[in-house]
Amino acid sequence: MVETVKKDKLVSKDYILVMIAGSGTAFMNFFFAAVLAVYVEAIGGTAIQFGLLTTVYSFTALLVRPASGILSDKFGRVGQLIIGSAICVVCCILFGLVGFIPYLLIIRGLQGIGFGMHSTCAGAVAADVLPKSRMAEGIGIFGLSGTIAQAAAPAIGLAVIAPGTMESYRLLFFISGALCAISFIANCCITYERKRKKSALANQAADIDETPPKSVGSDEPAAPSEDTQPLPKTFLGFEYALFPPIAVLILMYLGLVGVMLFLARFAIEGVGIENPGWYFTASAIGMVISRLTFGKVVDKHGSDIVIIPGLIAMIAFIAIIPFANSLLTFILIGFPFGFVQGAVIPTFQSMVFQRTSPQRRGSASGAFFTAIDIGFAAGGPLLGALADFRGLRYIYWLGAILFALALVLYILIASDKRHNARLAKQA
């Protein structure tokens, strides 16, 4: 008779709620990304002012993420989720009411703070409520909310503002605010932190005997629990185990930003394709499929089996983008490239949670998103300057080199083999 092993439960009430909350703010983020340039032009602004609105949003989100993660470890995550979504609601409404660029800069900065807090803590909440045995699978599925928003929000947003009137822009901003309000309500319904506090208080009240509990069938005291064991040392609030994968992630995003920010321009100017959006649609479909499948592989066999071949594939795909000469070839590159991204990036996210103490998952989430922000902040100007100096094609060849460096760095310092060897030395 074959014995079946019961899997830990993946889906819970709080997991569904945090996915709903993450979807609302993700749609807001991509709505604004798609239409803000057009809106600034419509109210008489300049390209420089649009750039400032984008920069202040990214900068405030980058600044708040590390602090938000560390504070969530000390004081709780759900409170920050609620505050972050509330800030986003207010900022979306104000965007619909205010049309003066200096005021919009302040509102956009506050919006970056709200989104940075929310996205950082949402990932940590998802990790908190997932079973450790299915962490990679759960994180991959959790990220679908952002992937779907990235694929659908630009088309929806552009359709809403198609009339080109101020009322159409206001409608989109108010829709964004309504979605963030749904996020706010969902966040208020997340209860796992309250339940854990009640359980801890109940255990303290019941613990009349101060002697250490004994192990079952033994006269020796039981081993300390995960919560009572001394935590690893930190640097700037982050555990040392985080730094190797974070360094690899920064290199990856330095290269990946060329695809995300410059591919449409390359397709239009360099190849003559009128609507390169199909590349991103194909890429998003690939991401969705791989996010639903590769988490199980990582949970069973570890990260190396996905990340090492994944980085090799990304080197190849990004290196052949300059040779694409039709919409079909862009789609044929976009689908597998998105498929590999959808496997590799969630694996890194689950890795930082797995390699960090459960009590410090907030700082781990902050570090993960900060690495992405740094890659974008540094990669955009770097690759933009290269495009102006040498041409758009060179962006992708430099990207391939950066991915190759990321692969070498991963094997040398961040792989499961290296991480397990460090743990063995510490034991």
C-alpha cells in the first residue's frame, strides 16, 4: 500500500487578502506609469517635469523600503500595509483634483512612500503566512498579481484616457484610488498578527512553572524554539546571508532595465514596428505560466536548479534581441524570456525569505525590492547614455555581459552550495 504524504496548506484567508491588497496597489502603480507622461503634457507640463515626477516617486519608494522592512520586523507588518494603502488612496484622489506640477511633485513623492511601504510589507506578510515547505511555490503565485497588473493596466489605463479630456484622466485617478481603497479594506481584514499576539499572551499566562519544558520522553530540557534562539548578527539592519543574493539581483536588474525601459523604443525606431506591445503581452504570458509551475521545483530541489540555467538562458535571449527584425521575432523572444524571468525572480524572492530568520522577513523583503530599485535607478542612466553614445543595440549586449557577471557571482557566493557550506562552518 502506497503511503501518501499530506502537503502543507498553501492557501489561507490572509494569503488571499494580501494578494487582493497587492493587486490593488500594483494596478495603481502601472496605471500611473502608463499615462503620467501623457497627463503631464495635457496639463501643459514638460518632459523634464515628467522625469521629475518619475524620479521623486522612485526615490521616495527606494528610501522607505529598507526602513519599512526593519520597522515591520519590530512593530508588525499589517499596520504598515494599512498606512501604505491609505496614503495611496489619498494621493490618487489628490491627483484627480490638483493639476499644478509643483503640488503633484509632493503628492507623487508621498505616493512613492505609500507604495514602497505597501509592496515591501505585502511580500513579508505573504512569506509569514506560507508554510516553509511551499515557500517558493507560494511566493511565485503571490507575484502573479503584479504580473497581471503589468500586462493589463497599461491597456486599460490608455483606454480610459482615450477621450483626452481632463474628466477621463480624473476618472482613471479615481479608479486607481478605488482599487487602493479595496487594498485598504483587505489589509484591515488580515488577522494573523493579532492571532499570534493573543496566542503568545495565552502561553505566557499559562506558563506558571518557570522551569524549562522537558522534551517528550526525556529528562533533558527541550531545545529552544525558533523564536527563542539567538538571531544572527546584522549589518545596517540586514542579516549577512542576504547580501550575496542581493548583489546578484542588482547586477541582474542593471541588465534587465534595458529590456523594460528601452525595448519599445528599439522596436519602433530601430526595426520599424508600430506596436511592440505584443512583446510584453507574450512575455507576461510566459511569466504567468512559469510562476505557476517552477515554485514546486524550487521547494523540492533548491534554487540552483532554476537560477543557474535560468541566468544562462537570459544571457542568450538578451544577446539576440538586437538581431530581431520583425514583430514575430520579438514575440518569439518575449515569451521564453518572460518564462525564464517568471522562474528566476520569484526564486530569488523566496530565497531571501528562506535564508533570513522568520522574525526578519520584513528587512528581507525591503532588501529584495531595494535591489530592484537600485538596478533601475543606476541602470536607466547608464544604459541611456550608452544608447545615445553607441546606439540602442549595444544596450542588450551590455545587458548580456551584466547577466554573465551575475551568473558568475551567483555560483561563487550565492548558490545553495556556497550558502550550505557557510552554514556548515558556523555549526
